[in-house]
Amino acid sequence: MKREFSAGGIVYKKAQSEKRKPSSRAQVEGAQNTEILWLIRRPKGGKGYRGSLGWTFPKGWIENKLKAKSAKRKANERESPEESALREVAEEGGIKAKIIKKLPTLKVFFTDEDNQKVMKFITYFVMEWLEDLKEGFGWETEEIRWVSKDEAMGLLVYKNERELLKQAAEGLTGT
């Protein structure tokens, strides 16, 4: 059985809420009306694309990279899951974010285009949005959206991503 490793981000940002109206004068003076929005993306299909074309969180392969150990580049080493997740969020989501916490790693099974069984490990991190990137999202993404938790629960294709969203939202105010 072949093994694959991926990482991604479940990214939130706090936004001014127009939906929530204060119910008392104290709330108007003391509380901010913020809501938590979640980044989801719809991938662009194409040659070699294996996943669903529905809404998901940014994620992708943990890639190999060359690291300089001296003046010569010797070692071909794998990215850390954190590095990969931050890179994928930038490439597929068009944003810069910071990692808040790691979520449990998912293990999924499927059969690839060569009819080989694959066991894939996907490590997600809860991330907080820092800024939009000038270049926007990359070629692998058709569209991104910032949506409420309820909207995301209705749009996300994969059940395991919906479960992780529930965990990611725990403890955040405005969800």
C-alpha cells in the first residue's frame, strides 16, 4: 500500500458583523460585533487532479525541499507539516496566516488512477488570517470564499473536514 502525506489550514478571520444587532445599551458601548469567518476554496480541475471539485480547505502534499547544510546543497529533506500547511494556504487561499494549533491527523484510504491502494495522512492546523497576498490565490484554485461556520458546514464536501471545523471553532468567540 502506498502512503501519502499532506497538510493544510483551517483559517479564520474576525470580521465586523452586520447580522448581529446588540440587544442592550451595554452591548452597544462595550462589545464589538464580530463574527468568525472561515476560508474555503473550490479547486480548479485539470489533468492529473484527483480530488473533488467541491468546497474544501486549502491542503496539499508535504513536499521535498533542498536545504543547505553547507555551501553545497546536500540533503533532500521533506517540509515539516507546518511549513507545508502555511505554503498551501498561501498558494491555494491567497493569504498569509499564522498557526494557532494542530488538529488530529486524518487518515483516508482510496484507490489511485493506477489502481493502487493509498493510505493518506492529512494534518490540518487551525490558523488565523494575517493578510491577503498581493498575488492572490494560485492556479490550482478556482474560487475562494470567507463564510460563517454554518455556511461552511453546508458547503464542505468532506465529512471529516466538517468535523475538524467543529473542533477548530471550539473556544473562538463569534462562532
